[in-house]
Amino acid sequence: MKPFTFQTVPDIRFGVGATATLPDMLRGRGAKRVLLVTDKGIRGAGLLAPVEEALSGAGLSVTVFDEVVADPPEDMVLRCGEAAKDKDAVIGLGGGSPLDTAKLAALLAKGQQPLSEMYGVDQVRAERLPLILIPTTAGTGSEVTPIAIVTTGETTKSGVVSPALYADAALLDPALTRGLPAEVTAATGVDAMVHAIEAYTTAHKKNPVSDALAREALRLLSVHVRGAFEDGNNDDHRGGAMLGAMLAGQAFANAPVAAVHALAYPLGGRFHLPHGLTNSLVLPHVLRFNLPAAAPLYAELAEDVAGHAEGSVEARAEAFVGAMEDICEAVGMRRRLREFGISHNHLPDLAEDAMLQTRLLQNNPREVTLEDARGIYERAW
């Protein structure tokens, strides 16, 4: 058995009402002045007020930074970092964008290193403030990953990848996802499934712990994403999807994602489409591209999403790909790039952009060339 390293958030609390423990957690870390990072959608949905009131009621001084937008731009992240400079702790509340922003704000608060020097893998030298992350979607897994993605140009994104980004604690409260629109439930749920699939099939750092987490995540998500999509107030389905997304996050934090994400990022960067949606648009085509190299692993995953699959390795692998297509269709995910105003003329540029994602492409079980990327986009178009 090969040596491996597995890291994750040291304190994870799951359950309806888990956020009630937040004030005590902060006091235990000596925090008195807190920056709460979120977005205006969370405020508008009524999710911010009870958290803010609980903190204020416990005698904590709370400053809210609610300027986070999807695909966080660098200038906004820097403003959030400035807002954290006189604080004792940072809380992230929301989907992947607020959580990623909170991670970086906690690092920037002490002014020890500019953001521009943090991009890449293991480039962080700065210490950070205490950090607690509270997801309000079941998708990104950002609450348990050491990754933050920043939009650094008109169409480009860069990642900060460092163990320093592991939060001190993650609070998972399914009640916070009850009002999530069905289309967001679908997109974030598919995103989480992609995390699990790519962690299980990654060419680098695949290990027994991430494998076990990825498979349990897929088992949970294949049932509960559809259930939460159909009944958004069902706490069992909301909780199952949230737990599955977290387990997938733990898996891909240690066994990194690959070509689905590499080809999805340009769609988000150029056309500002939600990340889960962009993953779903390229997912079946990347899976089929990978079949010659990944069929044995896909056949194993078929047991978790298509339990009826039988026959040869190839047949079971095909059943897995078909099951993922069925799940995307069942939760209403649209399937073609052209449905979003993407013209055929954009495909060469998208392929060029995807090839810049070398950090991700190196993890794919099958090598992806520029011609391959163009072909995948053609099939998705």
C-alpha cells in the first residue's frame, strides 16, 4: 500500500441547529470582534439575520461584509481582507464564493503576504485569523477544502491551494438550505458529485481514505440531491445532500479534481455561468472521453449510483456514465452549451483557456490535448 497524507478540518459539527454553537466556539477562541463574510443573496433570503443576532446577543462585536459576488474578483477579496484587519476571527456564511473569500480574508488580515504571492500550490507564508465556515448550499465542499478560487482577469481564474486554508471549524446545518431554489439545489448537488467522481479517479494522490469518502458521498448524493430537488423542505434529503457534499469536499481536498473542472472553468469565466452548471454541461462528455483509461474505476462507482449494473467492466462503466446523465436530467440540468448563448465560434477559445488549467489537467486519468478539449466542447455544444 502506497504512503499517503490525509488532512481535513479538525472540528466538524453537523445537524439541524448546529449554528447555535457558534457563539461558544468563538468565545473559546478568544474572539470578541468578528467579521461575518456573506453575500446579499444570503441577507435577502433571511439567513444572515439569525446568525448576526445570535453573535450580537452573545456580546460579540459583528461586522458584516456582504459584498461577495459569484466568481469572487480579486479587488473584492482585497476589500474583504482590509475589513478583517482589526478583527479577532472570520466567519464565512454562504456558498462557495463567500467561503472562499472568508478563507482569504482570514489570511490577508495580518498583512504578512500580498494575495498576488499566494496563488498556486503551497505558496502561502502568512498566518491567519481563526476561521469558521458555515455552508448554505450542498455542493462546493469549500467548508472542508484548502482551496480558494479568485477571478484574476476578465476571463481567468487563479487558485490559492494551501493547508493554511483549512478552517478551524465547519458548521453544517441542513436548516440553512431549506429555502434553496430547486435549480441551485440541482447545480450544487451535481458539482458535489463531480468532486467525488474526480477524487476517486484522479491520477495523483488517490488514497484509501479519499476513496471511501468519495464513494459514500456519491451514494448519499445520488439519492438525496434528487430528493431535495423534489422537496426542498425535507430535512432528511437536505441533510443527506449536505453531508454528501462535505464528504466529497474532504475527498477532493486530498485527491484533486481534473478535466471536468478544467473544462468547466472557462465556461464560468467567459459566460459567468454557475460552477455546478458548467460542470454538468461537460461532465458526460469528459466521462466518455476518459472511459478507455478509467473504465475499471467507473465500473466500481456504478455500484454507488447504478446498483443494478451488471456485466463486464465496460458495461458497468457505461452504466455509470448513463446513470450520471439520468441524474442530471432528473434534476432539470440543461445539457447543451448553445442553450446558454454560446456560439460554435467560441469553442476554440474555450479549448485554449481549458489547456491553461494545468494544475487540474495533470490529475485526469487520460491525457487531454488541445484537440481533445476542442472535441469535448464540440460534443457538449
